[in-house]
Amino acid sequence: MYSLVKKFLFGNIFFILIPFINAQVKPNLTIEQYIELYKNTAIEHMKQYHIPASIKLAQGILESSWGNSELAYLANNHFGIKCHKDWIGETFYKDDDTKNECFRKYKHAEESYTDHSLFLTTRNRYAKLFELEITDYKGWAKELKEAGYATNPKYPELLTNLIEKYNLNRFDTVSVVLADIRPGKKPVADTSHVVVNRPVNQVKRQVLLNNRVKYILARKGDTFQGLAKELQMGSWQLCRYNETSKNTSLKEGQIVYLQPKRRRSFEYKEHIVKEGETLYELSQKYGIKTRHLLRLNPEISPDGDIENGQRIRLQKERK
């Protein structure tokens, strides 16, 4: 009896600690166990980064052999992300498409999940993903392949099959908040908040949605560098998302996007310019990248000059 209890306790303790320890011993997880271990992390990242939990779990299962691959248990890399030129962290070398390739190494699996989210949200080639509905897992699977995440031509099919076999898309409907923001209308708050872990003063900021992009409102005295530290992000990320430099002054109440802006508006067809408005202001107001506003409106000069009364298209016109 004692041996059975001991076996049960040890097995469950090991099961709980897998995501948090620096793995050295090869695990022997089932796909069901992997899902149970990482589903909450996938859901949290879905709320924060707008990446479907089903896609993140399916990629984790596929890329890491549900946590059992050499890359997963020796380097805590669950998404097969290679070093690339911008990686300055630890590395792990193994044969892949070519011999002895460089892969990113993490202290914990959680870091791999975070880096995967940043990898998708900060690279232009994945921008089209974030124009898709969060429940469109088939569209996400197809676009990941087209954007170059994987070379296997069956990659979309492999992801989709995993999602449907294990009903992973059930996690995509957990706390999904859709944008419902109109000019002059009070924005709808997300249920999540950005919480900063500080020893003395814990700060909370309300996260809002505009055009399906998360943002916060600047407070008096905020700077991009200060916000980056508080939100545990890179200042370059905030500046890139808001198409500005880190030395730009922030005004109280100013929109600060936490994710890349979109290529078009999902709700509004056009905007009539008012006196004094700039193209950048419209970009921030509607959550559309400036360069895409220019593409939607080729008659605007490259320097972005617009005039009072001018009609600005926010979506492609249907023929």
C-alpha cells in the first residue's frame, strides 16, 4: 500500500513541475498531458497577444513532439525557433534542415511560449495573421505556412488535424473580447489587466481594444521607456507598434498600442478629414498602420499630407 501511495505522489509532483523545472531528464508525456500542462498558458497568451490558443497548443505539440523532443527537454524550446541574427540568449545546436543548426535555448518552457508570441507579433511577415478572426484556426494554420514558419507543405493540415482531433479550438472561445469601439464612444475594456510586479507599488492599467488591437491610455509623466519597463516589454516594441521613436513625448490620455496595428478597419469604411488632423492621428485613432492607409489611399502623397474635407478610405472598396 505504501509503495502505491509513494508512486502516486511522486508521479503527480513530477507532472506538476514539468513546466517550471530546467528539464534534464527526458519526459514521457502524452498529448493529453501536454494539453493539460500548457492550456492555461496558451489561453493567457491568446488574451495578451491575440494568438489562438488552439494554434499555439497545436504548434507546441507538433514542434516539440508534445514536450518529448530533444529540443524541448534539453533547451525548453517548444516551437522550434532558430537563433536568427537578433537572438542574444543561450543557444542549442542540433541537425535540422542543415547540419548543426542554432536554436534558441530557454530557462523554462514558459519563456519559449512568450518568445513564440513575440516572434509572431513583431515580424512583418506574420502581420496577415492578425487580420484573421481568433476563431479561424484553419486560416491561421494556412497563413503560418505561407508566411514561412515551416517548410513542410502539409504543415496547415498537420495543425488542423491536431486541433480537430483534440478539440483544441474549445480554448479559443475562453474570454475572447471583440472590439466594439466607435469614435466618441467609451471603449470596451478587456477582462485582463497589465499587472507590474513591483516589490512596493503594484501598478494596474486597464487594457482596451480598438480595431482588435490592445492598447492603454498614457498617464501624466509616462514615457515609452518607462512604460516598456513597467509592462515588461521592449521599448522598441512599443515604438514600433505606435510608429514613433522612444524620445517622443507622451500626452496624458494618448493611445499607446501594445500590439501591431492592422492593415484596415474591421468596422469603418471611411473617414472625412477635419481641420488640423494628420494621417498619423488617423492611424492611431483607427488602429491602422500608416503605410496601409497610404496603400488604401494612393492619391495621398508619400509625405502623408491630407486636407480638410478629404475622404480617407479605411477598407478596400468592394467592386
